Amino acid sequence: MKSLKDNYDVIVIGAGPGGLAAAIAAKKNGAEDVLMIDRDLELGGILLQCIHNGFGVEIFKEDWPGPSYAQHFINEAQEVGVDAMLDTMVLDVTPDRKVYATGPGRGFVELEGRAIVMAMGCRERTRAQIKLPGPRPAGVYTAGLAQRWVNVEGYMPGKRFVILGSGDIGMIMARRLTFEGAKVERVLEVLPYLSGLNRNYVQCLLDFDIPLQLQHTVKRIIGKDKVEAVEAVAVDDHWNFIPGSEEIIPCDTLLLSVGLIPENELSQKAGVALDPVTNGPFVDDGFLTNVTGIFAAGNVVHVYDLVDWVTQAGLTAGKRAAQYAQGCYNVNPRYVPTAAGENVRYVVPHKLDPETLTEDGIMLQMRVTQPLEFPVRIEVRDGDTVIAKKAARYARPGEMVDITLKGKDYDAVRQARELTARVVAR
């Protein structure tokens, strides 16, 4: 690694898939000095513990395990000359793009970037955040923690499991624990539909005869020093317990797979405005936030289904950050805002610059509020005028929906007052 500088063209905070892609793209697009900072000991982020396959299908048209996918971009980052500070915690980021960090190797440092890319990823919701009552025995863990123990550290957290939540990590861990000889008694989901990808339900639960109970949750945890059982209960449409539906399920471990939250404490310190729906920054189509020169990429913006989309977002954010650092980014365009319409929970990006609309297009990504298990139509409208539309076989809250605006839509987008996305039955 080169000697540490005080000033960089682009500083990327986070070295997971989004951060790696952003740093590579920044370097390839003219940023001479690019630095990644990460609190972990290695580059790659969460991918290093994701030893299952399913990575790279969109970008490489190949099916890789997580560490192989990460290594591809680690190699590329090193080849193009990206610097890295590992085992380093970023303490603060200011609106004028100063970064304060500390680590055992270099102590406390103050750095400054012409542009900054926030790529801190996301974290799991904990027991406290879902207000799960009862005692606090050993044996209650998040699914991601169990994944690290089993896949990286070589520890088994238990022998008999109940998993609360049908998030992707939880379903993948149900299969992984079964491979290791454990018994997964049940997966409970409070919603009336999956919160993860349907492919993981098929490959991880159905293929291994692991029961899934929708509209069920944990009413209480039984056990003083160690989990001995959980009491499961059915819930109505308002998440109220249904009397008489209680069931005691013996187990020694409860795993929580109850959602992910973008890591945006540093973003808030920098003055970045957050969307209350996604808990991520408001961004334009280049992933620029409301703070000049500060971009955001990947799961820090909203939680993606596929790592390939995180990489794509990082590539866009890194390219635009490099352009900004070189004085080539229009920070005051005539933006057209996007909005969530019928059966849409949110849309990213939150606004776009029509002048960036080329034949490659601008992808709008969204999640639906309710599942539609029949052919649907995805539309982008300006009032009553349909600007773009697309057909899909179904739409589910656990799977992102997207539609791309292309160069042919330029005139309509440029004249639009607001672009409203909606997903309806076809």
C-alpha cells in the first residue's frame, strides 16, 4: 500500500461489494487517488461469510459463491491501484467531506476527499428492535451471526433450531444448519407472505422439508440460562395473537431473520437526508445525496435482493464521484422527482436528471406493498400519461421490481413534473 495521504480524490467508506465497485469505477473514470476504509480486517464485506452460491448471475451470467464473487473485485481493485485502510473505524464524516477515523495501525487520522462514497451496507434487526418479550437466555442470535460462526469461525451455535422470519439469510441458514446435522424445527413468519426470495424458499426450505408457517411469530422464549423452547402463536392481519393457537416448540437456539437496516449513522453526521421508508439517503440517478460531493451506494441506500445490483449501484456511484472530483458533475440540474404510486412502497432513485438519460437508460427500482401472484404491469406515469411500461409474471414484496427509462423516453421525462411508478394487475 502507498503511504497515507491527507487528501484523496475519492474516499469510499466500506469495502463490501458496493464499496469495491465504487472504488474501482472511480479509479477507472479518472480519479487518481482513491481510498477505501473498512473496519474489518479484510476486503469483501459480508460476502466472505456467504459461502452459498447465487452471486454473479446478473453481471457475469455465472453462479458463484460469495467469496469468489468478492475476490474478483478485490483483485480488480488491487490491479487498478485502489488504496485501502483496513481495521479502521470511521468516527465522523463532515458536510465538507472531512473524514475522521482510527485504527490500531495508524491511530487517529484526519482525511479529506474531493468526493465521498458512503458504502457501509446494512445490519440485522435485533431482538430488542422487534420487541420480543421474555427472559434473556443464551441461544438467541441473529441469522447473520450464526452464519459467520458456522461458515467462518467453525462453531455450531446449537443442535435444534427455530428461525423467526423468512428473510434470505434465515432461509439460507436453515439449509446450511441442516447440512451440518442440525434439526431446524420451523421457520415462522409474521407476514402472510415471504419476506425473502422465492428461490430461497424452494431451494432451502421446500427441498429439505423444513416447515414454514406464515402469519406466525414467537410469543415467548422459554428457558432461564439456555433456550429450552419457544412458544409460537398465529397472528391476525393486524399482528394480534390469536387465542388458542399457541404451540410449544422445543429447541435450543432461536435465530432471528427479521429484516435489515441500512447503516446510516455516518450519513446523518454528514448531514445526509434519509428517506423514512427505506432508512437510506435520498439520492439522484447518480447516487448523489443532498450533500454536495457525498454519494451513497448499495445497501446503505436501500436493501437489495441481489449482490449484482449492489455492484451496479457502486459502479454508478463511483463513476459519478470521480466526475465530481474532476469538476465534471452538474450538481444543479433540473431534476424530475420520482414517487411511489399504486401498490409501490418506495422508488429509488428519488429524482433524476433527464440529461443523463442515454440509451443505457436509468433503472427505477421499487418494492410493492402487496403481492400479486398473477401477471402484472409496471408503469411510470406523468399524471395520466404513461411514459414507460413493462410486463411481469408476478410482483412480491420480497423481490425488487424494476423498470428502465431509455433514451427514447427523453422528451417525455424532460417535460414531466413527477414520475410516478405503480404496479397493477395486467
